[in-house]
Amino acid sequence: MKILVIEDHPAELRLAHHVLSAAGHDVADADAAEQAFERIRKDRPDVILLDMNLPGMDGLTLARKLKSHPETQDIHIVAVSSYPERYPKDEVLRAGCDAFLAKPLSTRTLPQQLCEIVTKPARPE
């Protein structure tokens, strides 16, 4: 499965990349929304692991933009945040994300969680 991890904290980005790659997935990285658009156009992921608290454009805005375009609306988006009070699950789902995972992520279950999410139909806006 092709996974794009969008995370601005280098240690968390490396950890997610390592865990998902070790599970056999093709993983690409981006540390900001603008870089993510390039990666999405180039590699078209099956799922995006999207940190909500990004510099510049936040994850909610990015999710809304992706779900509003026919070319990207069917990509699964999994929101990730350390701030569930700032990014409540219901708001994240309304923005078009397919699931919400609170940080810290479980390195033991993350690959399986993403596989389960991808087997469900994406939520087009």
C-alpha cells in the first residue's frame, strides 16, 4: 500500500516512516501541506496519515482541499493529533477524514489500523 505521512516533527515522521516501511508499505514523507500536494501528484497514495497541526496550512484545511477535488477525493485520510481538544474527532470527520488517531501512535497497531481503514470506502465530500 502507498502511504503518505505528512508530519512536521522530524522524530515522529521518521518513526511513522520506519514502522510503516517495516510492515511492507511504500512510504513517502512530507513535512508541510505545500510539499504534500507535490507528493500526492507524483505518487498518488492509497492513504494519507495527516498531522492536524502543521505549519502554514493546517491538516483540516488540507483535508477539505483534497476532498473537494475529484482527483483526490477518494484518497483515504487518517487524521493524527496530540491536540484532540483543538481538533475534535467530529470536526475532523466533517472535514473529510476517514478516521482520527490520537498521538502518541501505537507502533504495534498502526500498520493494521491503516489497512483496516483502507478496506472501507473513502468518504467523498
